[in-house]
Amino acid sequence: MELNAKLSVIVAGGASGLGRATAEAMAAAGCKVSIFDLDREHGETVAREIGGLYHPVDVTKPETIDAALNVVRQRHGIARVLVNCAGIAPAMKTVSHERATGAPVHHDLDQFARVVGVNLMGSFNLAAMAARQMAELDGLGPDNERGVIVLTSSIAAEDGQVGQVAYAASKAGVLGMILPMARDLSREGIRVVTIMPGIFETPMVAQLPAETQATLGRGIPFPNRLGAPCEFAALVKAIIGNVMLNGCSIRLDGGLRMPPR
């Protein structure tokens, strides 16, 4: 699929980090970009800077997705590309110990459900509802391609660290649904791919001390540094442009395999 001024693109989680870099890259390629995010302040700022649209969306609430998709349909046309970078990553062990008493406590079940709800259920909600609209479109090119869905998993899906049980489980779920979803949507001419990023220079990482960031970068085999969000965006562009990329996951991590801690 070609990136051009006719292409309507949705970037969920586009207010910051990997999503923002992707939204900027899509806009720079001439696409009509819509940002779905709960962060209204930053979402509106990014949309204004790139000449796109912002929509407040909670990926765990299908009604907000549906409303935003319909606005995109009216303003930009049905999106042929969905990129989901929305996610959360709170840390908690399966069993930890209270500081005061040392008594063992298990992982908070509500927090576990929330992580799975946003990262896994939210990814499915977005993909399924966007694909429903994509299926209405005419196919493009000799392969009659209608759409591309790019979801974001994580290397934690395979290399989950201490305290990442909920996050790793949710991202492994995203990984597991890529192939069956691609097979489900093959008749519609819609491709599905997930990216598994390693450690990137995102707002979450930027909050860490400079020395910690440097240590994280030194742990990456090559290049020996943290990933740049624009490099994630470059892979998204490559996926959109290569029709043979379908039903697969791509590690983007500089060869990193995360240790237990």
C-alpha cells in the first residue's frame, strides 16, 4: 500500500512516544492522520502540529472507538491503516511482601485485569472495529488490498522480567492473536502485523535517571543505545509498503534479550 495524500491513517496512542513518532511520519508522507488517545492536551497539540485530527478514545470502551471511527470516516474517509501504540505497563510481582510486616501478598487482580484490558482487549477492540469499516472499501492494486493493521506487542512477550507478569501476559496475547486475525481477515484483503519493540526513548524511559538510561542502552548488542521512536515509525512505513508482510511479528530490539531483572 502506498503512503500518499489519499490514505487515511489512525494512530492510537499517538499523543506521545512511539505513537507520536508514527503519526508524524505518516503526516510527513502526506497521509491524513487521526490520533486516538486519552491525553487530550498532548493529543490535540500533536494533531495541530501535523495537520491531523484528534479524538478522545478509551480503547477499553468500544463506544468511544465507534464514535471516533465515524468521525474519521466523515472527515478523512475510512482509515485503510490502523497503528495501535496505546498501552500501559505498571509493575507488580506475582507475590510480593509488605514492607511493614513482611507478609506475602499476591498481585492485585484488578490491576492485572486493567493491564490485559488496555493492552490486549483494547488492541482487539480497535483492530476488529477498524477492520469492519476497512472491509467496506474497494481493494487497491493487483492484490485488492483493503487495509493494514499494525499492533504493538513487546519483547516482554518472550523475555518478560521480574514484575512484568501482567504486562508480559497482555503483550503475549497480542502476539498470539496476530496469525489467526490475519487469517480471519485474509478474505477481506486486510493484513495484520505486530511489532515487538525493545527499549526505546519514550516518555516512560525518559523519566528514569540518565545513568539508568545509559545502562539500559549499553545492554543492547547493536546498536549500543536505546532505540529512537523514528526507527519504530520507519518499520511501520515498511510494513505498510510491503504486501507480503502479514500474520507475523517483528522484533525491533537491536538484538536484545532481556535478563530476569
